[in-house]
Amino acid sequence: MRTIDLRGRELSPADMLAAVPRATQARAEALDTAARLVDDVRDRGEAALREQAERFDRVAGHTVRVPAAHIDEALADLAPEVRTALEEAIRRVRLASAAQVPASQVTRIGDGAVITQRWQPVHRVGVYIPGGKAVYPSSVIMNVVPAQVAGVAQIALASPPQADQGGRIHPTILAAAALLGVTEVYAMGGAGAIGAFAHGVASLGLDPVDVVSGPGNNYVASAKRAVAGVVGTDSEAGATEILVVADADADPRLIAADLVSQAEHDEQASAVLVTDAAELAARVATEVERISVLTRHSERVAASLGGPQSAIVLVDDRAMATAFSNAYAPEHLELHLVDAESAASAFTSAGAVFVGDQTPVSLGDYMAGSNHVLPTGGQARYAPGLGAYTFLRPQQVISYDRAALAAVRAGVVALAESEALPAHGEAIEARFTA
């Protein structure tokens, strides 16, 4: 991992943003490619999806719309210990997601003047589950459960066809869908799947959705940007990121393990350590080098840690570490600090904050109850992670009686005249003239 030394520098907010390690070129290239793939599916439908499956997934002639028998078979063959873990994860995420549904609020402006703020679920959601370098049944839970809690009526799921499964979706993903009662499933992957959800594919009986959600690589994230405005999307959850903020008392062994755990996702994954303790930084670097060659996906880890998006960042003090973290706005933020609980409130920009060295990102990936579909690429400065609220629309319902309208009659007419929109005022007056 490279080292970025920011010590002894006075950095403006713009300087801090410029210092953040990002694989910007990879994201720019992904956006251009993803837009072309989405447009191809929009224009040619199933034929484009099949060509993309052959090109990217090495699969041809597969069944794109998954038969119910395949889903039932996958659930029947699911290992008991995996089923137990999935069911417990479902329970935990369902509990946490329920807290994300706001109650309706009624505001009485005056006698006979009422505004109700209510939250309506979207009708139809398309959930994308990655399946390239790894299998993510946990992502099925993280996407489907919040949508169900929100009250979404129709949920469709897509995941790439697997060459080693005869063109089927990985059975563990299908089994997770079965546990959640999802029956509309498509074997399609990448940017093309996002395009299919947004535009629909008539030959597959796939209707367009209202919202697309789910994590993926930079191409999937970029595809969401390409369809924004056609459908709603969650945050652009691209290649994963972990930022660890640590002090001199932190355990380098645990930090290294957590950096490597996220680097194994993808060659484009970002792993960053920020610390004001140079000795700790050196020990973490040594430990990362030691364990990264021992892990199963060592080549992938090496590419991630050696890329421009990963680094050890040296800062002067806690204040500078906090400023850097908030500028970076990581997907996952771990606080390995002696006062992590009290310090957490200062770290305002992160998809999810993991407090203390006994709360690793891996916990959040599976069993914490929190959602692991989170914004990447700095979007945590302004965008939330996935939750039940992703699938809800706030609506205002206004109800005035005649007396309440009469009380504001003159005010509406005056404002309409001031804006040179006299018909607005005339619409009010029409209610009080024969």
C-alpha cells in the first residue's frame, strides 16, 4: 500500500478532497461503457441481454427468466447451517428496517385546514444482486427485506448467470430469494440488468420498475447513473470502500485483517487507513503484507491494495483525521480509537460507522442488522445507504373546508396578482361567486 503523508500541511476543504485516493479513471471509463450497455438493452431487449451474457459471463442459451422449479430446488438443497444464518439475518434486518418507516403526521394549520404527511411505497422494485467474483445471498436480504417492510407490492430480482452452474443463478442466491418469497427472478447481470429493469423487456414479461436497488461493481453503479430520471435508484453502491481511523493504541493485526477483508471483494475495492501514529502505520503495512499473500484471493487483494484507490494516510492529529474522513465520505468507516463511542459523533459523512475494534465491517456485511448496501465514491456526503425509506415517497395530502379557504382568500389573490398569474386568484374567487 502506498503512503500519503499530509502531516505539517494546512489543507482547505478543496485540498482535502483532492488528497482523497480515488480510482477516478476507472469510474469515468465505467460510466461510458455502462451507458452503452444500458442503451443496447433499451433498444434490443432480450437479444442484447443474451449477447452481454455471452460476452461477460461466458453463458449462452440459458433461461433468462428463472423457472419456479429452479428456485424451489435451490431452497431444498440449501445447507442447513446457511439457511439458519440467512433466517437470522432476515430477522435482524427486518427489525432494523422497521424503524425506518416514518409514521404519518397530521398538521392542523387552522380550523378546517389540515395537511397530512404520509409515506407511500413505490409499486415495483428491481433488485440487483452481484454474482461475478463472489456470491452474495446476504445482498438479497439487504435489498428485499427493506422493500417488503416499506410495503412494496412487486419485487423482481436479477443476478448474473453462472457458467459453472449451467447458466443458472447461483443456487444460494435463489434459495435466499425463496426464503423471502421472491418468485420473479432473472438470470441477467451487470449494467444490462439495470437497463432491463429501467426499460423493461417485453419478451421476458419483465415490466419496468419504479426503483432499482442493489450493489455491484463500478459498471453497475454507473448504469444506475445512466438510468436516473427514468427510474429511481438507491445510492451508486459501486466497488467497496473501507476507511479505518486509528490511534496509537489500535491493534495493527485487526486493522490489517479488516483492510484485507474488503480488498478481497474486487480489484477496484478501496482500503484506506488514516492515523496520526506513524509507528502504527508501519506495523499495519507489515501485517497487511504478511496476511494478504495467505488469503484465498491474494491476487485480487494485491490489485486492490496496490491500486491508486488504497493508501495509508498520515495526519497530524485527530482533528485532521476527522476532516479527512468527512471529506472522503467512505462507504464503511471503522473507528479504532480509545474513545470511539464519544468520537463517533464527529464523523458525519459515512455510509455506515463501525464503532470500536469489536465492530468490524464484516459484521455489518452479514449479521449486524444494519444494511450493507451503502453509497460509495464520496456520495455519503449527501446520500444515505439503502433502507425502507429508499422505497417510500413522502406525499402531502391537503384538505381545506370552505371557511378555511375563505380565511386565506385575499392572501392567495394578492400573491397571484403579484406574480402576474391572475387565473390562480380567479380559481379561488370562483368558489365564492355564483
